[in-house]
Amino acid sequence: MAELPRHIAVIMDGNGRWAEERGLSRTEGHRAGSETIERLLDHLLRLKIPYVSLYAFSTENWRRPKSEVRAIFGLLDEFVESRLQKLVKKGVRVVISGDISKLPAKTRGQVLNATRLTAKNRRLVANFCLNYGARAEIVRAAMLACTQSRGKITERQFRRFLWQPSLPDIDLLVRTAGEQRLSNFMLWQAAYAELYFTQKNWPELGPRDIDAAIAEFRRRRRKFGGL
Ligand code: IPE
Ligand code: IPE
Ligand code: MG
């Protein structure tokens, strides 16, 4: 039988549309979306998948109205406050990709605390991408590589300068809400990812949808340029 993906990445899209369809505020959509994150993590723990990356806020999302940006970070604070102890117990290790120095001070403190308190966990690495953009990550890595290494640099050495060098390449990349684009997400790590798109909005995604994505992944034949 084909292997399970080791690293799943998710572009969690469609919170706004989900809310709109129900006559709710966009904030309610983001709130429902944060509950989906918890369900996903529980399911990946059951499946023993060791790495997941979650696109939570992009470098381009600052273009949204201030009130929505504030609401998203408020929900992130709530998420950490209400779930951190559970994540610690379940063996989830929280890591961050992205420049969190630009986040509101409270949110920055909360996420740093989450990374500290879960640092020893080993069952599932959950990489939260916050103020994350793949181009910014690659430019940052190039700058670090210029200052910290002399002369030539290999792909393997370059990788050390990414936000989370120890994450393996993405095997399966899922995007919800019917959009079929990467929106500046993990361009380096997704070089050979299998892409999976679903029409469902993020808040309505459940364990069965994840199973369907994984089943599709296992049917694909990966070639990595070979035969
Ligand atoms: C994804 O849902 C969440 C974030 C980008 C933070 P959206 O807010 O993009 O939902 P739509 O695309 O407007 O439906
Ligand atoms: C991508 O979704 C970013 C996140 C899921 C955090 P967007 O909704 O921001 O992407 P576009 O604007 O449709 O490309
Ligand atoms: Mg969207």
C-alpha cells in the first residue's frame, strides 16, 4: 500500500464565504474555522501523521480591513488561551513560520508561549504560518545565507535559513473553498507536493474530507522527475 503523507499543508480558505452563506459575520466564519483546526489536529494525531503546516495569516492579509485583522488575531489569542493545555497534553508541538514581530504584542506573547510550552512534544509538529509569505521567507533566507555563509551555497544549506528548516518537504497540499492557487504559500517546500483542492469551505471540513484527500494522495504516482 502507498505511504501516508508525512507532511500535510493546508491553505485554510473560505471562512468568509461560509459565514456569508449563513448570514453571519466574517468573524463568526473565522471562529468556526479555528474549531476546524482543532478537529484536524485530533485527526492527524489519530492517523500518526507527524507534520502539518497551517496557513493562518499571509503577508498579504494586512490588506483586509483593520477590524477584520484585529478579529483574526483576537481569535488566535482565544485559540491559544483555550487550547494550549490540551495541545500540551496531546503531544502537539507548536512552531511558527513568519515574522511575528509585526503581530499585536499580546498575540506575539501567546504564540511564543505556545511554542515554549510545547517544545518537548513529539507526536505532531503543527507549523502555524503567521504573517507568512513564501517570497518573504525566501528573500530572508537569501539575506541570511549571504551574511552567514561564504561563497557557494547548496540547496541543502539554503534550507537551513528557512523559518522551519527541520520540516520535511510537503507531501500533500490541500486548499479549500474551490480556489486553485498557492497565494504565496511555501513555494520552496511545495516544490514536489501533490495538490488537492476541495469545494468545501474550511469551517465545514471534517475528518472524512481529510481521509478523502489522503486516499487521493495514495493513488497518485510520484515521480520526482524520474520514470
Ligand atoms: C481564510 O478565509 C482565512 C484567512 C485568510 C485568514 P477567508 O477569510 O479568506 O475566506 P473567504 O475567501 O473570504 O471566503
Ligand atoms: C490565503 O487565503 C491565505 C490564508 C489562508 C491565510 P486568501 O483568501 O488570503 O487568498 P487569496 O486572496 O484568495 O489568494
Ligand atoms: Mg480567502
